[in-house]
Amino acid sequence: MTRHQMREAAFMLTFERIFTTDSVEEIVDTAKECDSFEINEQAIALFRGVDEHREELDGIIAKHLKNWSIGRISKVSLAVLRIAVYEMKYCDDISDEIAISEAVKIAQTYTLKDDVTFVNGVLASVSRA
């Protein structure tokens, strides 16, 4: 599994978490049972980290929104932003540029063009701070 595939799997889990009150373990178990996408321990660890720091990550994201609130962000974009901000803040082996680039790639796959620009802008602002 490539690092991009790992991030994409973590994105899927993070996105699912937005819509359910199931525990992290339940979401992971369901993902493994469904076999809809490949999942490994790195993806699970990233998902867990994002979930554990969700409120803090949302606070960071909210500080870098211009004329927006967290509630207005599409759920897909929010999941992408949470993963990237988590990597920027907590993964010392990953540069901000790589976290942003990977987030943009995921956004290009799962969101609309305007959302890609939005994700890139918010993450650039977070990186500058």
C-alpha cells in the first residue's frame, strides 16, 4: 500500500466518522468486513489520531476560514482538511507541502473543483501560521 493509498483509506474512515456515532473500532471493523477498500495499520493509526484530535483540528481549521464556518464546509472537504492538518501538526516526518499536496490529490478525486481550491487555500493558510 502506498502512502497515498494509506491516506485515502484514512480519509474514507474519517469521512464515515462524520456520519456516525460508532466507535473508531466499530468503523474499522466494518471497513474490514466490507472489504470496499484496502486498509492497513498505518491508515488506522492516522484515522485514530485524527479522531482523537478532532476538536483541536476543527479549531485550527476554523481559524483559517475566511467568511465561512466549519458547518458550511462540505463533509468531504472537512475530512480531507482534518487529515492534512493532523499530518501538519503531529507527523514530524511529513512536510507541510507533502500533506497539502496529498490532500489536494484526494480532494481532486472526491470533491468539486471549487472545493479543491478551497482545501488548498485553507491548508496554505494553516501552513503559513
